[in-house]
Amino acid sequence: MPPPPPLLDRLRDAAYRTDWVPDLGQNIGSRTWWRGAATCAALITAAWMTRPGIPPVLGYAPAVVTGAALEETRTQAIAPLGLGATTGRRMAASGLVRHLAETPERPQIDLTVTLGDGDTLGHALQRAGVGMNEAARVATLVAGAVSLDQLKPGTILSLTMGRRPSRLQPRPIEKLSFRAGFDLNLAVNRAGEDLLLDRQPIRIDRAPLRVRGLVGDSLYRSMRAAGVPARIVESYIKAVAARMPIGEVGAADMFDIVADQARAATGEVEVGQLQYAGLVDAAGRRRLQLVRWGDRDGSGGSFMDPAGQVERRGFMGMPVAGRVTSTFGYRMHPLLGFMRMHKGLDIGAPYGSPIYAAIDGVVAFAGRSGGYGNFVKLAHSGGYASGYGHMSRIAVSPGSHVARGQVIGYVGSTGMSTGPHLHWEVWRNGVPVNPRSISLSSVQTVSGDTLRGLKTKLAQLLSTPAH
């Protein structure tokens, strides 16, 4: 039998297993509770016996303050803090203060107002607090210098409002200034009881913008990197694509553009329409020269080459508002019940919907045509023709000329049809083709004074220095 452990080890082990600080709220009166109470008393006694010496703090009442000293003390007490003060003297109200009957107004107020979409000058001023009559007077003055419809949304009005006779009346305008146009600032100033309009023209430099550069891997990215605005790049690509496939533009070619540009003395720049689109090959020979012509009516005009030729290209438009219910190609005929070539597109649309000419042409046939029912056939340039079947009513007569978008009939279900829809066919040299795959082009040539004017404009554009 092994000898018992030493007494010191037994005492240490018992002290380790004993809970010297039990919860005095439980088992009150038990041995464990008394052991905890003894521990607590021992700790308190030890703390009291080892306390440091602390001299007593004597309390006394401050001397009574009266007269001027009281006023001085009061103004620096808690009252200034209640009034928002943090530092300083005499911040609180003294006995000499008399409260105002009402808060005085500022003699002037400066503010800005922004025109929103669909907003008017008069409504914007009234929203800022200008009286209705005065806002109308200002609008009348401004209308004498510029059309109010030309004021763009986002225009910022800088407004100074003066002192008003009473709180029941709106403040009068002392000064109003804003940018009325790219080349014009307007200001309305008060002179006594009147308002006077001051026009402040802005000098504009309208020298065209010309940019030349290497096409490289991407025509679009190269032109954008050269500083050409995205809208001008799109116009350039569209003009070039009307004359040649964009894929034929080589990486070693040089693009050349001239566009309208206006620079204001205040630093703003506006870039207008593309006027010249050129392409030069690696050997320095001009592959393409296109000049915008015929923009007098604001329609944008057309791009012509130096010989006065203008080419228009584009896909046929959908002749009716609806959805395609049957495509071009072989299909199971819904009535005959066997596979048969479907030579066009079927477009489902409500009965009586208008049918439009897909492109300019001449009415070659208009009448009843077997399974097509009421049928119209149009002849177009370049050996193309288009047909429109199952109409409920025909709106054109044979031999008449129709323009793209002109109504030629109305949707119906005549002939071999299972419901109201339009059967649309297109032929190229008499052979049916998919209508959605056709790109038509037309070439027009001008001569005489127009051609001379075109060449003069081309020479002026090419004399513009490149940036």
C-alpha cells in the first residue's frame, strides 16, 4: 500500500477544490454560505486595513453676489448655453433686453432656380416666390429677346429678391440672370419701379472641326480616340456604309471628317452635323469623298460625291403593325394540309388595320387574285416588286405612284385565309425572296447650279486645317 501524500499537498488540493466565493443569495445558512460570508468579511477587512490616507473635503457656501457682479455672473452661467453659446461673455439676455414683436427679414435673398422638363419661365419664378404679375412681366421681357420655347430644361436662373413692403406681399425681383442660348446671356435688372432687360451677347467662333487619323484595328475606336464625338462617328459610318461595305475599310486607310462646330468665349463647345466624310488609302489616293447637301429645310440633307451622285440604302419597312405568324420557306399549309413553299411573310393584325407601302413604287396590280384575295402588287426600282394579299379593302388604283408609308389597303381575310392577316411577298427579277433580307438602294444625280455649289462647298471644307 503506497504511503499517504504529505499534509501540505492534501491541504493544497482541498483548497483548490473548495469554492471560496459562492453565491450568497443561495443556500442561506449552510456551511457553504457561511464560508462565502467569511471570505467576504475577510476581503472587506483587508481593504479597510490597507486603505490609503485621504484628507477630508470641507464644504462651504459661496459668498452672496449682488448688483453688477450678479449680472456679470448670470450672463456667463447656464443661460448662454441654453441660447446656443459656447464661449464669450454677456451672451444671455440682460434686464435691458426688449423682445421683438417679429423677426426682422433680410434686405435681400440670393437663390437659384432650375427649369425642369415641361417647366416654363413664369412657373419657375413663381415657384421661387416671385409674384404672379411680376413673373409674367419678366417672361414678356425675355420673350422679346428669345423664344421661351428655346429655354432648355436644366437652365439655371440666378435670382436676387429685394425687400418687400409687408409680409403679406411677395418679394420683388432686384436682378435675374441666366444663359438664354449658346450665344446669349440675359439679365433683368430693377430700375425704380420698372424692370429692364439687358442682352449680353457671347462671342462665338464657328470655325469647322476637321479631324484626320488612321483607321487602325477599329474605325469607331480610332475616331473616338482622336476626339471625334460619338454622334459624328455614327454619322460618318452610316454615310460610308451607304457607298461601300465597312469591312472593306482597311487598317492603313485614313479617315477624314469635317463637322460644324461652335466655340463660345465662355469655353463651351457645340459640335453640329457632319459635313464631310472622306477616306484616303495608304497610298494617299482618295477612296471616298462625301459632302452633305440639301439641309436648307432642316431635314439633314443627303451625302453626295463630287460628281453630284447621292445613294440611298435601307431595308424595307414592315407594312403593317403586327406580329409575324408564318415565315418565309417551306411549311405545312394550314388549309391544304401538305408541305408547300411559303413565298412570303404572314403578319397577324386586327381586321381593318392599315397596310403601308414598304418602299416607294408604282401600283402594277390592284384587284382580286385567286387565293391571295384582294391583292396589290407594287413595282420598285432595281427589278424589285412587292405584293400584299388577303386585304379587306384596297386603297390604291393601278398605275398610281405610292410613297413609302402610304396606305395602300386594309387587313382582311379574303382568299385562302384562316383569319385576318397580311400576306407579304417580295420578288427580285421575278424570283420570290425573303422580304426581311432585302436592302434596296437608289442613286440620284444632280447637275447645274447644284453641282457647282457642291464643288464650292467641298473646296471650302477641304481647306479647313486638321486638328
